[in-house]
Amino acid sequence: MKVLLTSTSFQDSSGNHQSFLKDQNWDVVKERGPLTEDQLLALNHNFDAIICGDDEYTEKVLTEYKKRGLKVLSKYGVGLDSVDLEAAKDLNITVCNCPGINVNTVAEHVVALLFLASKNLIPQHNLVQDGQWKRLVGNELNGKSIGIWGFGNIGRATAEKCAALGMKVNVLDLFYKDEVNPDYEICADAEELFEKSDIISLHLPLNRHTEGIVNYQLLKQSSNSSKILVNTSRGKLVDNAEIIKALKENNLGYYLADVLEKEPMIDNHPFLGNEKIIITPHIASRTYENIEKQGICAIKNVLKSL
């Protein structure tokens, strides 16, 4: 069986997922993703299955690959917004992912970003490395309020970790209201969530309803020069220009993100050089423990599907 593997995290890290893949005796073709539509169409191979990252599986790509015998598209990870699911269904291509696999590591990353910003750790480190013993004043997370927008698995784990730090938790979710901890406050809408929270953490899927859901108007209405917005979900949930505008006008204190609208980051990205923006290169789920779990899950999904 011929399998395409595009996940760089899978390829670059050692672990049991590598030996498990080898045990299958598949003919594996490795490409460095995420691949664009044109790059996928340029691959002159017939694949039975694909273990993918965030490649562009458009209708055109899926139609062509179906002709060549593609049966399974197995996502290494969770998000499927880069896959045309309707086209896959029409073409009878099985699409599977690893729900819940990233819960702990992404929630930990949210907290890590919050510590980076609130304690001024990056500028303090840079000052010391420059030989300066200049001490900045930070903020404690204890006593602050965090708004969790999206109360799925990762949103819940993030809420639990923040509550353990002594933070007040506010929640906005259309589907999981009955599962919210009674110690948390449920907000009716985004305006209330932003108004009541010092920090907002986004845990939403990307779709036509959520693209650009955080805009300048929302940030202006809840104007706070120390408010922190965290995005470990998808870059297109926010409008870059409006984030920069809100930061410039002190309607927002920090934007902390692990995702961008296009990855890898383009040259001269508007976020570069902005001291109020901290970007990590989509590594929230990139831990040795989680890479192994995701890799094994993605392989098992191929085996189950076939």
C-alpha cells in the first residue's frame, strides 16, 4: 500500500509512532507540508492513504487523487478546515482525525503564553542578554478573569488550569452550556465575555461563521489597554489589520498566538516587530509526548478505515 506522509512533526521526531509506521510495511512517500493545492497536484503518485497536516485538500485535489485510488485521508491532529469535507463525502473518501488528542498540551501552551506576557519574560531575557539589569514590573495571573470562547475539550482543560492558578473563569459557548462548571460564569454573547474578562482565549473551529469573528469593533467596545487576547485555534479567527489597530489605539494590550492565517509566516508579516504581539510557530501540540500519540492515532485511523 502506498501512503503519503506530509506532517513535519511526525517526520522530524523520534518515538514509537516511527516504529509503528515501519511495522506496517507500507510504501511511504514523505513530503514537507503544509502543501498547497498546486504542490499536491504536482505529486505524480497513486496513494491509497494520506497522513496529512494542514495541506490544501480542495475539491480539485481530492477529485484527482480519487481517480488515482485514494481511499483515506487521515489527519495528524484535529482541525479539518483545510479539507473540503463535502467533496470528500461525495467522492467516498474517508476523512478521519484525532479528536481530543491535543487537549493537555495546547492548554499548557495557553498558560505558557500568558506567563510570557504577564511577567514580561521575553523583554526581561533580552535585556539581561544585552548586559542590562533593568527590572520591569509584571502582573500576577491570580485574581485575573479569563474568558474561554469555545468550551470544547481544549477550552475546558484551559479553564481548569487557569482556575487552579486562582483565575476567575467566564465561558461563552453555544453548544456546551450544560457542561460548564458551576463555578464558572456563562456569558450570553461575545460583548459580555470581552467586557467581563481581562484575558480572552479562543478555542473555536474555523468555518464561515467564525472567520474574522474577533474584529476591531468588538475590541473597541471592551477597550482595555491591558487586555490579553490568546489564539491557539486558527489564525483566520481574527483580522490582522484590526488586531494591530486595536493594539495601536490601546484597545488591546497583547495578542498572543500560535497560529497565523497563512503558515509558514510570510516575509514582512505585519505582526513582525510589534512588541505587543507574541507569536509561536504552531507548536502548541508539538511535544514529544503528543507527537507520538498523534502519529499512532493517525496510523490506527488508516488501518481502521481500510
